[in-house]
Amino acid sequence: MVATTPIIFDKAGFHPKISTFFSNYLVGRRTQYMWNNVFSPFFDVNIGVSQGSALSPFLSASYLSLLFYIFEKRVKNLKIPVSFLSFVDNGLLISQEKSLEKTNSFLFYSYNIVSSLLNQFGLGILTMSSLELLNETFVSK
């Protein structure tokens, strides 16, 4: 995330001082763990932000915005009518087609695009165990 942070902030129009601040903030940090009053040695932590940090939502949204932008462009170019909603730690692909076959096909292609992008961004954490398919058929009278 450190290498891409300045690029993302520059593209978003932030002042270079903000980009420099976050680039410096995210490196040269250390952490230590405690279990049953026993402390671990210090470990270098040069990626991400500390758990519970007020900056975490801002930085993750900034980082993921590029991924969402690329996803949107790819599905649009492929004429795949799918929407993507992102939550704190999961996302939702939405396809609203009359046929289950089309819905499944669009969701399959979209899932592969998202999975590939997450891997390219170093976030290959997508698990099939949490994959759900909800198909609602609306009948008009």
C-alpha cells in the first residue's frame, strides 16, 4: 500500500504534502504483542495501519477506490450489467436479470474480475466459503 499511496492521492487531487505525510506515516513502524502478560519482541510493520486507527477507513477507502474504478470500467467494457457494493470487510455483486443463467454468468465473470484485481492489489483474501447466491424472481401482473 505504501508504494501506491502517493499515486492514489496525487490522482485524487490531494496536496503533495498529504501524500508525503501518509507515505512517511506508513513506514518505519513497530509493533509488539502481549499474551498472558508475556510480551513478544518488537516486529517491523511497514504496511497498513494499526487496528482501530482513525485513519484506517480513510486509507482503505482511498486504496480500494482505484480497484473499484478499474472494476467498473472492465464490466462496462464487457457489457456486464453488474453493480458492486463494498462494506468494511466484504462486498456484494448484484445482477438483476430475468434469467438465472444470465445472472449466474454475469456474476461468475464479475467475481473473476474482482478476484483478479484483489490479487493484483495484493489483497488475495477472497474466500469461496463466504460466497452466497441470492436469486429473487419478480413476477409482474
